[in-house]
Amino acid sequence: MIRDYSNQGFNMLPIHVTVAAVIESQGKFLMVEEHTSNGGIAFNQPAGHLDPDESIEQAIIREVKEETGLDFEPEGLVGIYTLNPASNGNYYQRFCFTGSINGNLETEPQDPDIIAAHWMDLQEITECINAHRSGLIVKCLQDYLNGYRFPLNALHYSGDEDLLQQQSLNFLYDQL
């Protein structure tokens, strides 16, 4: 049963759920150069928003494919980050992954907003800091370099809340 709290006085934030990937190869990190909605150009990790009816893991696989043309396999969660609010006034919850690329590393962006995908070293990433889309880019890199990895089985997805509840109840009954 889905509950609607909209008429009960709760002040709920309109949170943008986003995903990002820190992908490293030979000491370089995959970054995308992209057009922004205000006509500028920004650098970001491959990243984007969660679409309806997809899991967080499905979202990052899709976003990496769209923005770089590469097949990404998530292997760990670097962290979960909340900007409440971000500098643009919006609210974000970012799930940052790390993992590996299946196949070659030649990029071919499919998203028309992506100018190019680049393999950049840390020096190059810090040199373009004024063009970073978000301060979360360097925070995610910091956590990645510090070895933060959380298991993917910490993430749970269901498109059917009643089924999820019933499966969990069945498990609990089996424990009795």
C-alpha cells in the first residue's frame, strides 16, 4: 500500500535521485564533458537521474552507456551523498558506484548533451575544477581513492511494494 502524505502537513523535499560512476583505468578516470541547461560546458563523472521503473544499478549501467558508449559493470558502492540543498537550490541524493568496463575503452557517447568522454588523470581533473558540474565529483574521487566500497547487496529494488512485503513476511514466518 502506497501512502500519500501530501495533505498531512509534511514538508517533503523534491529530491533528485542521481547516480554516478568513478571508473579508473591505468591511473586515469573517465569523465564526461557536457552541455549544461544554461548554455555552459561542465565536466562530470558519467552520471544522471534515476528513471521510473528502474533500479539504482540499472540507472548507472544505462547512464554510463548513454554518456560514454561503454558497458559498465558496477562492483561496489563508493558512497551515498545528499546535497540539501545544492548550490543551485535543488536537492540531490547521489549514489556513486565503481566497477569495470567490459570490452575496449574507446568512448562513443550516445547522449547528444555529451560533447566527449575523456580519460583524465587527477591533475587534469583538478585543473578544470571551475567547470565541474558538482562538488560531489571530487568528494566521490576522494572516497574512491580512500578505498570506500560498500556491497551492492545493500541496495534493494522493487517495483511491487505488496510483493516485497509478502516475500519479507514469508522469510520472517520461516524464522519462527
